[in-house]
Amino acid sequence: MTITVTRDVFRLAEAFTISRGSRTKAQVLTVRIARGGVTGQGECVPYARYGETLDSVTDEIAALPGDVTRDALQGLLPPGAARNAVDCALWDLEAKLSGRRAWELAGLPAPGPEVTAYTLSLDTPERMEASARRHAARPLLKIKLGTPDDMPRLEAVRRGAPEARIIVDANEGWSAAVYADLAPHLLRLGVALVEQPLAAGQDEALIGVARPVPVCADESCHDRASLPGLKGKYDVVNIKLDKTGGLTEALALRVAAEAEGYGIMVGCMVGSSLAMAPAVLVAQGAAYTDLDGPLLLAEDRDTPLRYDDRGVHPSEAALWG
């Protein structure tokens, strides 16, 4: 069995901005694992917020034994981008070798399309309103906020898309005081969900605070080990494969989180259809799906995922799984 890692760059359709910065391209790592003339593939997006770089993640993968199995992998690498790409490539390889789909191997029912959010970048209120107006027909919009003066932006998006459901993602950018001030306005403007209003590690302030709109843990929730620290602070968890370290842990996290009463959101980094394909399996029936990465790209993989008015569809076997 051989493991190879390549760097791929996908141009974005337009600049993508959050409270931490802006980018015009998605830089990803593609892992391919070959055995017996068959190749499985997976993708990850190293994230500086978690101390990851393209080089560091490549080095983690290069240090793996050539005969690594999915079970062994869980103990060889920590949750994160490196384990994600390898885990998903191993799922794809197993599916191809067995002639079965990945969802069958996981014991899941046949997947269907899931309505996904579409993300609007952080910008001036005027530009965010214009963007919301262009995408007003989409059923679910996610808006990037995370500054002390976000109310004009939120009001502008609601004007631009008066009927759409809205998710607000603060990307750890608010203080407890800012969140408390905004909370009633989020309710007034019909916001369905608020993602990570406070910084991970500083979210104790959410305990005992009124949450008129459900609050979702993103940076505060990586894998099952994160769950004890979320109690009393959050209502929903955002499962991302680049945080969990792959499909294997993502499926386990969903089961554990639901057992503890959390709602489920399945999200993504900005990547290609290859990164989204396994996440579509996790997203089946989730309260919120945010797998719009390919919609933000100017170019994508061969055999990309299909998006239409029913949402994001499961992948064809030629892409993954």
C-alpha cells in the first residue's frame, strides 16, 4: 500500500472574508492511497487556527506506516486535518475494493440530498445586502460576522433576503457583552442559529446567559472528547471532518452528541467536492447542513458534487465512496 500527498489550489469565485482574514483561493491537500491497483482519495484543509500548515500536515501523513488501517489510524494521529484526509481515503479505498458504497460499509441508509446553507462573506453592510439580494432565493443563508459593529450588517442582510433562514457565524469574534447586547436582535430578525459567538476557552460566560436563539459550538467542539466541556453553553454542535479527524470520528461524534441532546450541524472548511462528499453522509437528517464549499469555488474536482434546489446530493462513486 502506498500513500501520496499532493497540494492542490482551487480559485475562489470571489474573495472569502471572515473575522480572521480574507482569501482568494482554497489550498488543500489530497491524499491518495493505492493498493492492488485501486486508489482511494481524501481531502483536507489545514487550518492555521488549529496550528496546522500545509507542511505540518504533510509531515504527519508522511510519518504513517504504509500499511495503516482505519482502526489503527485513530490512535496514530490526533483529530485534525491529517487524519481526516487519510481516514476518508481509506474509506474510499475500502469502498472501491469491496464494490460497495461507503454508506453501506458504514451501515447507513442510502443517502439523499440535503439543503445546505450558502455563506455570505464579511463585508460592508451595503455589499452584504447586495450579496443577500443576489442569493435571496436560497432557503438558508449563513453570514460571517464577528466585529463589535455587526448590527448594521445583520439588518442589511435581512433587508436583502427577507424570507431566507439565517445562520450567524461570529467565528469567536464577539465578547460576552456584545453577544448579550445582540441576542434579542438576533431573535427579532429571525436568526435561526448563532455559531461560536465567544472564543473557545473563553466561553464559560455562556453558562447561565439567556440563549433566545440556539447557540452552536464550532471551534469549541472537535470530537467526542469535546462534549463534556460544552454542557450548559451550547445547544448545537458543528461537526466538521477537518476537526474530527475524518468520517470515522464524525459519525461517532454525531451519535454521542445526539445522545446528549445536542442538535446537529454539519459544516466544512472552504474546499472542493472531494472534501464535502464524506460529510454529506454525516449530514443526513441534520438540523443544519453547511456544505457549500464547492459553491464558493471558481473550479472544482472532476465529477463534482451536484447542487440544485433540493440541496447537495451524495457523491458519485467516481468522486468518492
